[in-house]
Amino acid sequence: MVTEGSEFKDIIEKIRDNVQKVIVGKSDSIDLVLISILCHGHILLEDVPGSGKTTLARAVSSSLDCTFGRIQFTPDLMPSDVLGINWFNQKSSEFEFQSGPIFNQIILADEINRATPRTQSALLESMQESQVTIDGETRMLPTPFIVMATQNPLDMEGTFPLPEAQLDRFLMKISLGYPTVQEEADIIRRFGKEDSHEQLASVVNSKVIKELQNFSSGIKVEQTISDYIISIVRSTRENDKLDLGSSPRGSLGLYRCSQAKAALNGREYVTPDDVKSLINAVLSHRIIPTSNARLRGFGADEILEEIMSEITVPMEAT
């Protein structure tokens, strides 16, 4: 059982090193994905094609000894293709359930915004309650259950933007960005040959993941830090540059992620810097700037930075 911070860090380091066998750099993005998993949270990877979104999702999945299902979202994908169906077995004269790919522990929802709203909505219940209801019967999903979705923010042709209700169910939205010059040189050197991509082995199992999650949730959060998180989230609801502020899920997500961030840094308590480093990833997809703010060049990230600058940062206990 994981009971000490040093043991926690050692296991996380094993996972991180395993992922970086196929992902060059991007240590911050890898840590954000690990934080989401520690918080039982779903992840939206949004970036341009070729930036490594799918590779990162598969690498993390391979590092965890969990069942894995990939769903390639397309306009003709049906909810039954995701959830499964009840079919009539003529030999037994009974209906039998054939499970869909959603009945796995790690789900890669590739190009999620290419599916129709009807199919996208098939994920709502599973992402919130870890269960699905098919033909009136509720079926529980395995644990841990994590959805890692990818989407391209630039190509709007043939896509269906995710509704706010579904965006709010993602704990984090992560953008990888282009590699640096040195990272791109390393990519060419390491993966220039066709057969250079190695098959990753798992380094932890479901039991260890559960222990890591329990350890992370026990990290101490002072009342001043809780008040700081609440002040940030409530400010998004009162900001005149926003049509929509963050939901209470944002407060809870920021609280839990701050605990996981502190654990990754080897601390048993949360600091204001833990909170500030996570605000954009946890809140940016939960807010909607006004049209006037967008015309003036204010995006979600810029507005969150402005909000943070106006809120008093609590003093750390000495």
C-alpha cells in the first residue's frame, strides 16, 4: 500500500519515464494527464494534427495495466457502437448483451467532435456516473474509468462542437503545442526509422492506481487555500468578459487537482502555486468569453490570468 510521499513519487516517476520512451519532452503535459488520472478525471487533448495527442493517450494507457478501448469518432458512428447492444440469440431464444468499447477502463475517444451530438451524448452518463443505461437496464463500468478524448481545434468542417454539459465533464483540457527545436531533433533521431517505436509494457496495475488515488486525496488543504479556489471560480461567474462562468465542478476539480499536484511535487500540503499552475487546464474549457471580449483579443486563458491577478494570494503557513 502507498503510504509515503517518497513511495508515491517513485511510482509516478516509473510511469513518467515509461511514457517518455515514446513522447519526447512534454513533461508538463504528461504530469497533467497523470494528475487527471489521480483525480478520477477525464481528459480532453486539444491540438493541431501530428502534435502527439493520440500517441500520448496510448502511451499512458499502455503504462497502466488496464483494459483499453479505442473509439474512432466519425459522423456515422451510432450510440450502440459505443455502448453496445442487446441482440436476439436464435439458438437460445433469448436476448444477450454485447458490450461496446465503453466497457473498458481506459477509453481513447479519437476526434470526438466528429461524431453527431446524439453519439456524443452517449458518453454523458458514463463520464459522470461510471455507468450506462441501455434498454432501461443500468450497467456499471469498470474502475478506474477514464475517457481520454482528442480533437483538432482548427478543422471545423464536418465537426460538431462539444456542448457545455459535456465539456464540463472533462476535468482538464490539455494542449501539447509544437515541440522545441531540440525536441524535434530528438524525435527525428529516435523515431526516424519505421521500426523504432517500441511496445510499452505496463508498470502499474489497477490496484496500485487506486492506492495512488487514495494517497493523493489525503493531501492536506488549508482553509485559506480552499477559500482561494472558491474566490477564483466565483470570479468567473461575475466577470463582465464572460457569458458563462465555471460550474461547481470547476471548484471541486481544482481542489482535487491541487492535491495531486502537491503529491507529485513530494509535498503533503497544497500551496497557492499548485492552484495557480492548474487554473487554465481545469477552468478554461468551462468558461465562455463574450463576443465583445473575443473581438478585443481576450480568450479564456487571458481572462483567467486577469482574474488571478486581481485575487489576493493567501500566505503560505510557516
